[in-house]
Amino acid sequence: MSCTVEKLEKSMAKLTIECPAEDFLAAYQKAYQKNKGKINIAGFRKGKAPLAMIEKMYGPEMFYEDAANELIQTAYEKAYDEVDIEIVSRPTIDVTQIKKGEPFIFTATVAVKPEVTLGEYKGVEVTAADVSVSDEEVDAEVNKALEQNAKKVDVTDRAVEKDDETVIDFEGFVNGVAFDGGKGTDYPLTIGSGAFIPGFEDQIIGKNIGEEFDVNVTFPEDYHSKELAGQPAVFKCTVKSIKKKVVEEASDEFASEVSEFETLAEYKADIKKRLEENKKAQAEQAKEDEAVSKASANSTIEIPQPMIESQKEQMAQDFAYRLKAQGMNMEQYFQFTGFDKAKFYETMEPQAISRIRTRLTLEEVAKAENLEVTEEDMNKEYEEMAKQYNMEVDKVKEIFGDRDKELKADLLCRKAAKLIAENAKEAKAEKKTAKTKKKAADKTEE
């Protein structure tokens, strides 16, 4: 087999692959063996007609397609490994010569990794995030803890109010007939949660334990059950119990119950410290994302369309996998969103281009800065993965061992991203003091 590479415009290349006549003959024989059982020729049992007889009656061309497909796959894979270009898309195949007894020749047009001309990547300007934590933010976290630890108290001396946790019995009727799925016994319902169709929960407010009453509602036009959509219904209901949530006051006693600290002041100080740490981590990530985005925008890259299509396919596969984990498939997603495959792929194109530009820029920065991934870096990554998956490090290495090259490339890009972020210039964001807020308000009124 021989292969020549012709570089085309816009980061494309054409591989011309020539396979010896004997290789095509072997593929041709394989195609005959695969298909002879389907061929009927008078005077021969099915599948027993000799090749010469079949060729005489139908011509050798009847096996060409299968023979070509067999040979193209193996020849292209071999050429892919041998050529001195980095292919980044699926090939577009064209057969240029196919004839029994002669070399088999085909071309594979592919996208190749485009050249990257780096722009400014050191010293890009990014916005400095405010990582200070206000007393209001600390109080909000304390209130959240108070809500989470609220006690639920039985109510017997009043009717149902908003935010009460009730237990109800109900049965629904449309035109006087009970419908499937419309009955519930000892059903827990928080009033105001919006768990039931609009108007249902509002009509339970003011009802007492043991009281039997009707709730009149109309199912929404877009209700998932077509039989009920848009239909007026009557639910016969009974309140079985009422509980209210009692939120206690923030105090030293509360702090000692929900934390390792004895006083509210210590508890708040710890909350503030954690919030500051979270903000700093988020700010660092935001800084890196912004710096890398600007460095990527400064690069000059001509991305071939087939490379973009390949990226979109990968993104679509990842999205389908995430949907599957949620119990949904792409067909259902299209039904819910009104998208089709073409529209879905169209919406992904800007993100696909952004991902490609970012990756290529980071790879070029790593090359320009002579960055390297050490064995220590690899071991540290394996240790982190072991913690994440709750596995032994050796087991992780065994599972991901065949992806060493891919993992190294990812780590190299991370190092490049960190370098860009470390060299970025931070521009202080305007802090909105009470005075500046007043000026803004006065300007709005004008």
C-alpha cells in the first residue's frame, strides 16, 4: 500500500491511497464468500455457484462495493497511522479506480489540525472579583441553617394556612366520573409548593382537620394527559393533619446544636471563613476562564468545518449520555423543546468553535512555553481520580492506562491555562458604594 498527501486550502488534506491488485483480489474473494449464499443460478444449489459462473452472468462489479468497503477500512486505518499530519475529522471517501486485477485506488479528504498564530496571551486584562463577604451574606447562611433545622409542630387549633405541611385524602372526577391517577390517600402536601395543578392548593387554605370539601380546578391545556388537558375537574378532599414549621431564633444554643462551636459569634466567623474560601476559589476559576477566553480570542486560527462537525458530534454524544442518566433520550428532548437534529446541531456550533479555539490555543501556548507533564503530575492526577471514584490508585491506573496520552494532553492544557491566568492583569471592578448607588439612582430618575 502507498499513500500520498496533498495539502489543500483551509486546513484540509487529500490522501491518495493505492492498494496492490492482490489486496483487492483478497477483498474481492471475501466479498464473494460473504454473498454467494444469497445467489441463485439455475443448475446449481443455492450458494454453490462458482465465482466464474456468477461473474459471467452478473459481472464482477456485483462484488465491488463490499470489496471496496472491506479494503478501505483497513487501508485508511493504516494510512492514518503512517501519514505525517494530524487528522481531526472523519474522512470523505472517493473511489478513483476499482477493477479486478488492477490496483485499487481511493482518496480520503480530511481536516487536519490547523496552524495557530498566538496573539497576546500574557498580560491579558481580566476583571478582579470582589471576594469580600458581607454580614448580610453570613446572616443568610445562618437563616438557611435555621430553616433546615426548623421543627415541625402539629396544629389542631386552627385551619390550614399557606406553607403548612398537610396530609390529605382526595379523589378527582371529570363529568362525575373518577379518572385514573386522580386518587390519593394520606398524601403529604405543602401548601404553596405548586405540586398540584394551579388553584388546587389555594382552596385548601382555611379548611380544618376532618373537614370534607370540594376543590374545583381546570387542568392546563398542555397537561401531560391528553384526556384531562383543558378539562374542568372536581376533587373531593379531606384534611387529615396539619403541621407548621417553627423556625427558632439564632442563638448560642442553636450554634452549638448545628456546629462544633459553642457561640453564635464563633459559628458566624466560621461561616464567613468558608464563604471567603469559596469566593476565592470561584474568583480564581473565573479569572482563569476569562484570561483563557481572551487569549483564545487573540489567536488567529482557521478552523476547518469538518473539525467543527466532529466536535458537534462529540458534544451531542455527551449530551445524550447526560440525558440518559436522567431517564430521557434525544427523541423525547426534541419533543419537549421543538428542536430537530439539524436545529440542535446549529445551536451547538458557536460552543463547538469556542472549545476548539480554546484547546488549540492552550496547546500552542504549552508548546511556546516548553511546558511539560511530569510523572509526578500524572501520579497526582491518578490519586485525585482515585479519591473521586473511591478506588485504589493502581486500579485507576489500570482502567485509564490506555488513555495516558489523552490525560497528558489535558494536563498540559491545564498548565497552559494556569500560566495565562497567573500572567493576567487584574482590572479592579467598580465597587458600588452607597454614594455611587445614589448617583446611579438619581441618573435613572432623570
